[in-house]
Amino acid sequence: MIILLSALIAFAYIAFCIYRILPLPTGWKCVAAGIFMLAFAGFFLSISGRVSQFPMGVASALYVTGNSCLIFALYAMLLFVLMRILQVCHVLPSGIHADSWTGSTLVFGTIAVLLVYGGLHYHHKYREEINLTTPKVSTPVKVVLASDLHIGYHNRRAELDRWVDIINSEHPDLVLFGGDIIDRSIRALQDDDDAAAFRRIEAPVYACLGNHEYYAGVEASEEFYRDAGIHLLKNGWTEACGLAVIGRDDNSNKYGRKPLGRFISDIDRDKFTILLDHQPEHLEEAEEAGIDFQFSGHTHNGQIWPATIVTRLKFEKSYGRYVKGNTNYYITSGMGIWGGKFRIGTRSEYVVLNLSPEN
């Protein structure tokens, strides 16, 4: 309730600032502020799950508009506060915050440039390549790893098909997903028959669960995995391409998530071990268990600046390569995205892990 009340106050303040800065007649000022608040209502409907009550086209529009509004609101708040500070410091004239074309152009022009850039940047998928040599493989193995696809009302079938084509173009021996394949609802995936898109992947596919699979309903999510030909590893492991692939249940399931050592005691330690664990919490557990490589996501590396600062403070490692003892880690910023489809200060990516035998 405190978070919701804080959000309402913040959005009301931004609506007031929009009303005040626009050099328009009162009626048009009210229209602009009202449109902003209606977009905020779309955000509330999307996080509450009530968008599922609407026809698919309306639900998708509400989700995209509402969540994009959240990004707009963040930068609007930062700019309005910065403008006030610069006024106090006499860098900007005192009248720029009210009925001002200059102030309006400064605020809304800056936001427009950021959002256009962020939208274009999001759609470019970066390829992160990691090359490791190990005595635990006898022949080269190529693994494509991705996390946080967030398929749903905003990332639809055409987008997923493009991602599958990218994965297939790598000609991998194995494909691993690190959770949050699904966004917040299974409905859009069923409507688009997204399971058929996943079945086009030309390699064995394994995955662990993420927190959003629990938001969407874990039973429905697991059924989707089966229909999509994705082998779910939930507190378990399997052998694939000569590797030991391990998947942990997500940290959202506090009572179902088993200690790592409890279910990997029978792993052949002569095999290279890859651990899929969606949230990069307690990274020391993989090191203590003797895991060779851990792949995690969840953080999105903050998704947009300045949220990147928050994730860096919250997690031991919020993005990129990391080493603890003999364990290699990669925490990815994700291939897809939650909410508004913008990347500002971060990137969308997938990982290519090349394992080669030692000479």
C-alpha cells in the first residue's frame, strides 16, 4: 500500500507539472494531464492482471501504453526535479516551469529523444560470446543461453519468431533458457501459439523457472513448457551433449526451492556442469557446490538508467561475467524485457558459450 500510495502521489505531481508547463488554454492542459493519468491507469491494470478481462487487442494496447507511461513518468519526474534545481541555482529562468514553450520543449523533447533511442536500442540483440577451455569436454560444444524473454502482451509472436531465427542462426548444440520466458500471463502465448515458435528451435532446449512463471501461474507455465518442447529442470539435472545441466526452482518458491547440494550429489564430476538459476542470489552456493558455470538473469541490469544503480546496489553481481573460486558466472541483462520496450543504458542480449577441450 505504501508503494502504491507513493506511486499515486508521484503520478499526480507529474500530471500537475504537465498541466502547469504547457502553454495552452486550460481545457487542453486538462486533456494532456488527463491522458497521462489514463495511461497510468493502464499500467495499474497491467500489473493487477485485469487486462486479461479485455479483448486481446485492447489488452495489448493497455499493457504497452501503461508500461511505457511508467518510463515516461520516470524521466519526466527527473527532468522536472532537475529543472527546479537549476532554477534555484539561477541556471534556468524562473518562469520556465509554467506556460512555457521553452520548458515544454526541453522536457518533452528530451523524453522523446530518450524513448526513440531506447526503443530502437531495445530491438537490437547483442551477441555476447564466452570461450572456455576445460578438460571436462572431449569435443567442442556450442551452447546458446538466453533469459528474460518476457513473452506476453508486448513481445508477440513476430518478435519471438525473430529471436528463434537468431538462435537457430548460431547452429548450437544446446539451448538453455534462464527463466522468465513468460511475462505475467499465459493468455497471449496461447493466443499466438508461441509454443509452435519454440518447437522450431533446432537443438535440445532446457530451462529453469523464473519469478514471472509464478506470476503467470506455475502450473499453466509448466504446461506451456511441455507444449513448447522445453525440458524443465526444477530442482533437478540431466545430461545433454556430454554436459551436466542443472536447473533450480526459482527463489519465488521459498518452500519448494531445494538446497543445491541436495539434488546434485549424484552428478558425475568429470562432466562440465552448467547451473541455471534465474535470480543471482547467494552466488557462493554454486562455488561451494563446485559448479563450473552458472547462468542467471532477472536483473535486466536495471533495464533503464538510473535503475541500473539500484540493481548494482542490490546484487553482488547484477550484470556480466564474474568468477568466484573455480566457478564462472554470467548474469545477463536479458533478451526480452518487462514492461515498456526501451533500453537506456543497458542492452538486450543472448550468450554464446563455446566449450573447447584442453590440448
